Amino acid sequence: MSGDARWILDPATRGPVPEPDLVLGYGPGPERVAEVRLPEGSGPAPLVLVLHGGYWRAKHDRGYLGSLCAELTARGYLTANVEYHRSGQPGGGWPGTAEDVRAAVHALPARIAEAAPGRSGDTVLLGHSAGGHLALLTAHEGITGILALAAVSDLAETARQRLDEGAAQEFMGGEPAELPEAYAAADPLRQGPPAARTVLVHGDADDRVPHEFSVRYAERFGARLHTVPGADHFDLVAPGSPGFAAVLEALPELTG
């Protein structure tokens, strides 16, 4: 694990993260919430709905992306760091986790518009790792674009390789041979071209989600892929790293 990854994952070493301006619910229960940060000024700004990773498991939450959200907000983006039910929680796993994300995408732009009138503009869905998987499954009308960072975009191969000790099997509730229809519905590679503009960013030194996943997705659907030489899984969400610079370069492609 790189120094940037430790910085992201360990609250004791990453330094203080500014508190959100708002915490908004998008459904019942403590997991269906988002931390909203408003940029300076009073005019509209692109809204970035952020989906965290962690291979869908309950032990990982939105906290590690607080620094990314704060940095994007400092650069003029309105951010919403979204929580959702995960594997190991009632209502988590397939299809509950994806249903949470769909609900968030439908509800949060309106909730933010009510709480901060005139502040939100184009809406981009940004997902890291398993959050990238969820983003690629959630291309609703009203979403201007999808930015998938080191996305788990090939669910069948994730299960075949038993990545992260069988995370896909835990998320889905069984093996692909046992649940073929569910795996087909949950696999971004089986959904056809995304309905929104889509950009992928992936480091070619990623040892948690293979870079080949993004290559395969981009080739199949014509999505744009930014490959970051030497970047690992967490460099993409570590402000100040070359991987994060690639994220900053990609975001304007999806707004305006």
C-alpha cells in the first residue's frame, strides 16, 4: 500500500477534513444520507455526487472520500458524499445497495436545490472502486456524466478471480452459476452503452481492481479512458497525487 493510500485510509494521518455544510437524507434510516459541501460564491456550480468504494462491504464507508470532496469543493464543485447500505447490513448487497444509489441520484439534486437554492448546476456521478461499479449502473436522465475511478466494471471477472476474498459473491449472495440472472443485471459490461457521457480513470499499477477492467469497458462501449502510469488504487482519490490530477482533468469533460 502506498503512502497516499495510508493517508486516505487512516484518519490519524490524513489531517482534518472540513465539516460538510449540510447532511441531507434521501430516504429513511441513517445510511441513506449525503454530506454536502458548498463552494464559495452564490451562483450555480457543477454538482458531483460521490460514491465510495470498499468492495461493497459494511466495514468501509464514505469517510475516506471526505478529503477528495473537500478538495473538489475548494476548486468550485458542489459535492455530495453519498452513503448507502452495504454487504453485511440489512438492506445491503444486491439489489438493495444499487436501489439506494438510484434513490440518491433521483432525490439528492432536488433536496440540494431546496436546501441551497440556485447553487447546483450539471450533475456528475463520480464513483471510486465499487462505487464506480454502482455509478456505471446508474445512468439516469438528469445525470450529465459519469466519472468512474478504478471501477469494478467487470462483475463476472471479479467473481471468477474471487477478488478481495470473494467480495462479489458476498455482495450478490452466491456464485454466478447459482445466480446468472442477478449477475447479468448487476454487471456493467452486460448493460449496454451508458446513457450518460462516461469517462474512466484507472492507474496501471492498481493491485486491487485490475486496470484491464477499465480497458475492456472502454473498448466495448467507446467510453474515454485516462490511464495514469504508475498509479495505484488509492492514488486517484488522494489530493496532490498524479492520479488525482487526472481526475481534475477529466471532470470538466463531463460538465457544461
